[in-house]
Amino acid sequence: MARREKKKQDVSLFPFLDILACVIGNLILIITAVVLEQVDTQPVADAAAYEAKLLIQENQLQQIEMLQQQYDSMRAQTDGRDVEIERLEQQIIEATSDLQDAQSQMATLPTVPPRIDPALVQEKKQREEQQRKIEEDITKIKADIKDRKSNPKQSIVLLPGNVRGLGGDSPTRAVLVEINKTGLMIYPDQPLWKETKPRVIPSASIPNDGALKRLMDAVLEDEDAIVTFLMRSNGLNVYNAVRTRFEAFQKTNQQKLVRPIDPKDPDSNLQLRKLYGVVPLPGDGVLDFSAIRGDSNATPAQ
């Protein structure tokens, strides 16, 4: 008898594909859930609010720094004026109030901002350090104001014998110019200088200042006149700058500055007239011109 052939059994892949499709579906569901969880706008909003508050504080710190610069400039030009000091003290009080407001705003910020670039955290620390330094500067300024009120500076009395041009020797007319660390100040109501207010010349303007040129021209034309520089202890650099300009001016006008040593004897030896002299000031007190002007009630120069 012929042997019966066995039927071949086909392997079905349907159960395996079914399981694979289920696994892929579950993975898609998990990935979708994770993505939706990460898409959260709240941290972005927190970061924006944090940066806005940092910007507000930076503007306030810049205002305080500007105020301090104005005070330094004011103190250099109006030393000893109680009215200006009181006004400045009021401004410092207002600035301190603004600083306290900025501190309150800083207190509301999160210690560790959510998902913010670490560079912003470092910048916040730097601004806090800058804020601390400003607070220290304000404390020093207040202490200085208090000290000025309780211990006013002594006056420096200028005597005719100590000021070149007023001691009985030739020349006989001295134009007084103060030299300090910030520049020059030509005092008003003087021989050859009739302006009614002090003329302040910053150190950077000395080489080309027109007012200083007018003063040199006036002294050049008057043989009995001289510029007397009253030099503060911190004004050496400014003095060197103004001396350089005067020396160049004298060299240019040398022919006009040559004269006999004895004006009554035209045949006497010649000498070169100098247009300026310098008197160092002892201390930092305000200048008192009453002895020079012959007015016992004269107010010391500020």
C-alpha cells in the first residue's frame, strides 16, 4: 500500500504581531504622558518674573550709584556748605528707602530659581555684593556728614606777606587761583578778574580752557600783576598740568616778559618776568581772605 503523506502545519504569526502592536501602543502612551508633563509654562513664567525683578533692582542700584557720584562732585565744589549737605543727606535718606524697597523685592524671589540658567544665579550674587558695597558707602557718607557737622573745618587765614604779589614787593597785584585734586577755581572780584562767581576749571580742560587763556593775557599786559596759585596738598598733579601751560605761554611771549632788574635804570641787567607763583596751603580748611581784603567781616571762601 502507498504511504499516506503527512499534511504540513503552517506557523501563524498573528499572536506575536498582536503582542508587538500592544507593546508599541503602550510605549506611545507613556512617551505622550512624559512629553505633556514636561510642557509646563509655569517655570517659564517664574523665570521671566525673576529676570524682571532683577532688572528693576539693577535700575535702582544705578540710581543710587549716580547719586553717590553727584555727591562726590558736589563735595569737591561746595565743601563746607551746610545747606547743600542737608539737601544731600535728604537725598541719601530717599535713596536708602529705595534700596530697602529693592531688598524687599529681592526677598520675594526664590532662593533657587526654577530652571534658570546658572549664569543668572551668579549674576544675582554679584548684584547682592554690589548692593552690600553701596550700603557700606552710604554708611561712610552719613558718618562723614555727621563728622562735618560736629567738627567743622578750620579756616586758613591768608596774610598779605605770605601771598606773592601782596607782600609789598613787585608785582603788587595778585590774582588768586585755588588748585585742588579736581582742577582750578578762580576766585571772583579780583584785580584783572571781575567775574562775580567762582570760575571752576576741571583738570581735563586746563590745556585748552578759554577762561584760563584770558587770565594769562590779562596778566601779561599788566606788569604789576601775577597769578598766585593756592595749592592744596592733593593738587600736585593739577599744578603740574597748569604749570606746563603757563610755561609754554611764557616761552611764546618771552619778548614781552624781558625787563630791567631795576626799572629806574634802563641799563641794568635784564630779567625774565614770571606770570605765576605758588603758595602751598597748610591743611584742608576753608580759605579766609579777610586779612588780604581788609574786611574783618569777610566770609571765608568755600
